[in-house]
Amino acid sequence: MKKYSHSLNLACIIISSITILIFALTSYKFVQIDSVFFTSLRIVNVILLLLFAINSRSLTIWILISIVAGAEFGFDLPEVAKNMQFLSDIFLRLIKTIIAPLIFATLVNGIAGHNDLKLIGRLGWKSILYFEIVSTIALVIGLVAINLSKAGVGVVLPAVANAPEAVVKAHSWSGFLLNMFPENIVKSVFEGNILQVVVFSIIFGIAVAKIGEKFRSPMLRFTGSLAEAMFKFTNIIMYYAPVAVFAAIAFTIGQLGMDVLTSLLKLLATLYVALIAFLLLVIFPLVLALKIPFKKYLIAVSEPASIAFATANSESALPAALESMERFGVPREIVAFVIPTGYSFNLDGTSLYLSLACIFVAQVAGVDLSIGQQVAMCFVLMLTSKGVAGVSRASLVVLLGTLSSFGLPTTPVFLILGIDVLMDMARTTVNVIGNCTATIVMAKWENAFDQKKAERFTNEI
């Protein structure tokens, strides 16, 4: 059996490497390969990867291979793939049913169950401080990256270009603060406003912590049971995740085609390099400095990150992130507070993208922004980016509003639309990784991280 596994692993590496090499060479027209042969090679590669997934028994492996299989299906059968989005929408709908009760149950149980209201206060100011520092670093990295690459300089807009109109204005501080507090919790759940659900759950948890034991115990049993049921619910839905990921990637490739990978390549490459730089310069050194088992950390974040990448939606990865971080050694009360709060305040990937995209638009429009103006834009983006991580492609709306507030033209934004789905996949992934890492930082800061649990972590199904 071990010999079979070793041979399969070796075959996957060799065939995948050859496939990637041929794809790169043919894309840049360095060589010409018979299309039938190349298609057959790619199909064989997918089959080998599927056998590898069956042998590995890892949900993360299944999800990653579903991305490859979906891309192949969308490329070979684009007309069929264009009608497959409903399969991924099923997954998103099921996930959305979990989010509100899961946040409510875990937060209320964490606050009232430990009866430590000081913990919530400490987590509140520590989380906000950490979020703002890291998000600001992300904004700066985005500015530096686009100023170095100058991806928008020299781009000529087609005369027939029709740009989307700016449909929102930049948020005011008062408007943002007002929107934090729910006027109707059912409405908040219906609209998917995570921050309002978090605020309601925190206040409700504090209220439960302050009532007598006679009334608190039944509520704790209820929220504890609800949380466990929601985690089991999540486990069941996650078995469907590879199908949803396959359909999402197939639809994207079928709709846009592989040509989208080469259009606006400089802008796309700038974003991906900047996001990778953020991970390598900020997130990963932070993990190493905290003496977290790095390989286990990568395994722990890989599942929620791969779901976020495939669906371009942070919400879809939230249940997996909550469960994964708890199994990794972060106490439930910290996970339940930090990750949902981070969905509104800790948008590392989105922050980086927005600063990069704003300067790109200015470069395309021929507007020379001073360093002072770019710094001022960073401060505005710190505000306007809040609360958009859970909504797919909502960053475009924020981008338009920010551009309008600075008097920049919105016409160049249409250039981004063609590749926005690919940009959204990357920035959403970094959002999720950033929030997962934030729970570890807070747990370490509170001296509550379970190192032994982290060292034993596994993602097998």
C-alpha cells in the first residue's frame, strides 16, 4: 500500500509539473502542442489528482483538487460550466443559515459560561488595536506595490468604455457607528450584517452573565447545545464543499475564459505579489515569533482559506475557520469573538486591494497623486472598507465611493471588472488567513493558547 501511495504521489508531481510547463509555454506561444494530446494530458492529470485525494482522506486536499478539476471542466466545456453556478450557490445558502446562530451561540456561551466580562473588554480593545495596525500595514504595502509596478501608467482606455457609476458615498464615522447597532435582530440576520449580530450577541451574553443561576443555567445549556449542533451541521455541509468549489471554479473559467488570465496581467500580478509579500513579511513572521508550530498552522488555515479562494466569499469560510481555530488550540470564547469581529475590522486583503486599486485608477486617468494625498486616501479607506468582507465583490462598491470622495474618475474601474473575480479570490483568502491568525495572537496575548492541541492538529476526514 505504501509503495502504491509513493508511486501515485510521484506520478501526480511529474504529470502536474509537465502540464503546468506546457500550459505556460503554449500560453506565451513559445511552442505549439497538439490540442488533443494536451487535453488528454490534462484529463489524466485530473484523474491522478482525484486518486491522490481519495488516498489522502483530507478535505483540504479534496477542495484544492476540486479547484484544478473545475478549471479543467470550465475550460473544456464552457457552455455546460456556465450553468453550474447553482451548485456553489447551494453551498453558500447553507453556510449563510449557520452563521447567525453559530455566532450567537458561541459568543453567548463564551461570555456567560465563563462569567468573565473583563475578558470581553480586554479582547475588545486588544483586537481593535491589532486589527488597525495590521490593516494599516496592508494599506501601505498596497500603495508601495502599485507605485513600484506602475501598472496603470500608459494604459489607454477604449473610446466606447462605459464605466459603472458610483452608487455609494464614503461612510461617515457616525454612520458607521450607527450601523454597528441593530434595530431589529431578525432584520440583521436576514441582511447578513455580521457586526450587528456580534453586538447583539455580546450584549445578550453580558445580560445572561448577570442574571441568577436559576435562569442562567438553562440558557447556557441551550446555547452550548446550539453551538455543538451548528458545528456538526457545519461538518455535514463541508462534505459538499468540494462539489461547490468545483462548480464555482468551472463557472468562473467558463464565463470568463482562460484569456482573462493574460488580460491586465500586470495589475493582477501586482496584487498577488503584494498579498504574498504581506503574508511573508507580516503574517508568517508573526506566527513564527509566537512560536506556533508552523506546519500545523498552515494545515489549520488551508481549509478555510481554500474555500474562501474558490468562492471569493469570506462568509463561506467562517464556520470552517471557527471550528479549525478551536481545534488548533484557541479557546472557543476567543475564536467566537475575534473572527466575527474581524470580518468587519480586520480586512487585510481587502485593505491592500483598495489602496492598490485607487492608485491604479489614478494612474490610468493620468492623475498624479502626492504622497500626502495617498496617505489621506489610506485613512479614508480604513473607514470605507469596514464590513465588506462577507459580501462577494462588494469591494468594487467601496472602491467607487472612495474614488468619488477624492474627485477621481470612475471610468477606469471598468478595466478591473474583467479580472475582479480573480482579484477577489486572492484578497478574500488573505482576509480569512488574517482573521485566523488574529485569533492565535489574541489567545497568546491572553496566555490561553493550547500549544499541545496545536501540535496534534490534523485535518483528516
